[in-house]
Amino acid sequence: MSAPTPPTGSGRLRGKVAIVTGGSSSIGRAISLAYAKEGAKVVVADIRDSSRAPDEADAPTHELIRKQGGEAEFMKLDVTKLENVEQVVRDTVAKFGRLDIYVNNAGIVHDDGNPQPVWGVTMDQWEKTMAVNTTGVFYGIRTATAQMVKQDPYPNGDRGWVVNLASIFGKVAFPTAFSYVASKHCVMGMTKTAALDCAPYGVHVNAICPGWVESAFTAGILQDENLKAHATSLHPLRGLGSPSDIAPVAVFLASEDARWVTGHGVVVDGGYTAQ
């Protein structure tokens, strides 16, 4: 039996070690696969190893990376538990020797899939959304950067790259999505502040702000055909996005091509926020 064919990307991330939270499905899966293609060793960190999307059910992300000749591990992660986040980082460093890239991708949908005006938001909706989308991201930034600032730099002085998945709703608002919009604005604030804290140590902290992406994440909401048509109309270029539209930006932000980029939220939205 012949060995798997090695990844065939340009090698922009060759030898780097990456953790991708929520890496089993959709955007996280696309980022994990793209990182592996570019030569990174990928830890797929998720609360489950199988994809939530039926069209991605062929193989778990880490197994697919291995089949394609890459190097990957799965580690179970609940981002709302600090001790779990810390353990995943420790285990990653123990296995691979360092941590270069941490992608805070895990998140939950708009107000737990039950949109309400602000006066109808329940405490359960608020606390659940903030626990995953904001506190979970804080845990990731805090733990990853603590490791990165103490490890040896690369020849250009860089020690690490944090990529946070925010949203266009970290830039603008949307009615009946109070908790979600608040959580993503928090992600942008954390991104900017952490970038300033980490800059003297050669650690980049950036965010990606996707528009509406068709994925397992949004499948429940977009079952409403009227809402789907409305959301599609708000994106002048090609309508709704896909996970494959986001992954190349995550590669860029974790590469030396982004050597002078930090504290920035890259909007990838088909023109949504240009209007």
C-alpha cells in the first residue's frame, strides 16, 4: 500500500503547528484543511469529531487530512471550560514542541436560533451566547498567547498568530440578534486590545469578519426561505458565501504575507458592509 500523497499547497505554513477550534465542521473544517494543505500540523479541537454538515460526513476532518498526506490530531474541546482549553494547548505543545497558530472559530448561532428583540432576550440566551462566542474566545486568546510569548521566535521575530472568527456583526448590527451582535463586537474589541499587548512579542492577533455563509452553522436559520432570500440580497457579489471563501483569508493571516498586519478585522462579505 502506497503512502498518502503529501499536501500540494505552496507551503506557506510549512512546519507550523495550528489549533483550530470548532474544526470538525464548516468554516473550521475548511480552515483546517487549508492549513494542512499549506504544510501546517493541525490539531482539530472540537466538542465532537464528526461534522455537523451532511455533505461533510465522508470523514472527520483530522482523518481526511491524514488521508490527504497531512499531519493532524483530534482533541476534544469545550471552549467554555478554561481548564479544557489549557489542556489542549499543553497537549499540543507536548506533542509538537510549540504552538504557532490558534484559530478561535468555535461559536454558536444568532441568539441560540431564537431571534428576539432586545426586550425579549432571555438570560439563558444571553449567557449561552456570551459563554461560547466571547468568553470562549477570551480563554483561547489568553491561553494561546501565554504560550506564544514565551517560545523562541522565528528568524523574522514572529512568535505566533491568533485568528479570531468574528462576523460582519462585529462591525454592524442586525435586528433581533442582540446577544450575537454583542458577542461579536466583543471579539473585535478583544482582537484589537490583545494585538497591542502582544505586538512587542511578535505575536499577531487578527480577526475575520464573514458575511452570511451557507454552512452547518447557519443551516437552521436559512431554512426560512424568506430570510434566506433577504440575506442573499444583502450580499451584492455572488450572494451568500461558503466556508471555502473564508479559509484562504485564515491562511493569509497566519502566514508571513501578513507580517505587518495585527489588530485588524478582515471583512469577507461579498460587499455587505459596503452599502
